Amino acid sequence: MRAIQNTAFGNPADTLQLIDSEAPGQPGPGEVLIALEFAPINGNDMLVITGQFKFETALPSVVGNEGVGRVIAVGANVDNVAAGDLVLAPLYSWTWREQMIVPAEGLFALPTHIDPRQLAMLRINPVTAVLLLENFVDLQEGDWIVQNMGNSGIGRTIIALAREKGLRTVSFVRRQELVQELTDAGGDLVLIDGQDANDRIRQIIGDGKVRLAIDGLSGSGAARLIDLLSQNGVLVSYSFLSGETAIPVNALDLQARGIVVRGIYQGLPEYAAAIPHAVQLSVDLMAKGKLKLAVDGVYPMKDFAQAIAYSQNGGKVLLDLRRSA
């Protein structure tokens, strides 16, 4: 069985290797054997590989935090899924491999008409987007949300969810061609990121309430979002893809404007009860055709180095984990 393994915390170009390992065998009671099909390369994976994530894994270790696969065998006392079902891999189950055995608890059969490449990207970003919209601000119909990373999985899900809930979005992107693409996907205002955009946004939205800001960049990118928040607005940080880990906040924004700065990590215990709902809502959006995530390339396992290099340059990439790939 092929797998992609990390040998040290550092540059993935130096530390990852494709290995042949022993097949997992047959599932025990309450377990299922999954043949994985696709797994994304995302920023969370890079944090784990480089040792910057909140926990460290014992090395060497297979990596990969999300993915989709097909059940090929079930153990005793499993009745929630059956052989042939397409399922989401449990979060942090190290998915960059051809097969794995996982607990059956929490698994469910996914709709067969959804592209498995889309499903492979569902467990982290869309779920986080649901938590962002439903756990920090009591948003009312007509409220505005401002976000950077508008083209990300989280950004696209925020746009789709906001449309469903009667909310309006301001989405910053970095490439001009994405402006029309995200507008067509339902974004209300889509602009190239930069400080000069804020004045234009204020002119357009007028007295509209910007009650929630969603930040995936940190640093100066987060500061631009804070500048757009209305009185008592909340900024929630989910990543620091700019490489800056500090969010500059003016004390007057905290004191006079009542601005609140929060963070989110869906692995915290306080979100556990909300995860199943968030997963199902994300699946439903895809099933209805209201959510489509960007895919810039799909690479076979043997080309993982090229896939990671492409991903680090800003493209959304999937690994094809099927044995025939």
C-alpha cells in the first residue's frame, strides 16, 4: 500500500517521501476499511508537516487531514454505512494513503451525484465557515460580512451560506479574474484586496451594518477588516496565511468602538456538538449545487512533490489516491 510519509518537521520538499507499507487488513468490530480516492493539500496540512500546528505527531508519520474514500469492508456491529458507500475521512486521520481503517461512528453515506473531488475538500473549510457564521454574532437579515481570502474554501462557503441566510458579503481577493467569478457565485461586493478599497466599500454600503469580519491572513490584512467593522463588530481569525501571526489592534477600536477579536479552531471541545450539523449543512449546499469549491489541479500520489509546490504558490490542489492513479 502506498502512502506519503513525513520524516521530520521542516520543508516538505525535503521531509516527505512516498513509501510502500503493509496493507491495513480487515476491520474489527465497529470499524470500516476505506479505500481513499482524493485528498486536498491545504494550509492546515502544511502546518502539521512543518511542526507549526498546535500538536506534534510522532515521526515518521503519514500526513493529510481530510479526504474522501469508499467503504470496501465493514466490521461487526456496523450499520450506519455499507460497502460501496462514499464517506468523509475523519478529521486528522492521516489521509495521504491508499487505504485505512477508521471507527465507523459518525460516518454516513454521501450523495452519489456530488463530484468526489468536491467532497474531499468539505471537512475543514466549509465546516469552519458554518461555525464562523453561526457561533460568534447573532446576524440579522441584511447584515454585512467582510472577509479576506474570498476565493478560499471558507470564503466561497461564506458567500453561499450568506446568500441562503439573507446576509450580504464583502469579499477581498488577490486576482482580478476572481472578481467576476465570485460575483457570479453570489458575492455582493468582490474587490481586489488593499487599503484603498475600504473607502469605496464604505461609500457603497452606506449605513449598512458590518457586524462580522472573517480573517484568514492575519497581520495588516486583518487590520483592514477591523477598519470596516461597525460599532461592536467582531473579527474572527481562522488562519495566518500571510505569515504574520500578530493582529494589530488599536486600543481605541477596543475601547470606543467595542471591537472584539476572536479566534476559531474547530477541534476545540466547545464546537464538538455543532460539527455534525455543520458537516450536513455543507453537504446539502453541495448537493443543491449552491457550493462549488475551486480546484486548480489534481495530481497522482507519485507526483506529490509537484503538487505541493503548486499548492504553495497559491493553487488549490488535490491528490488522487486511487490505486490506479
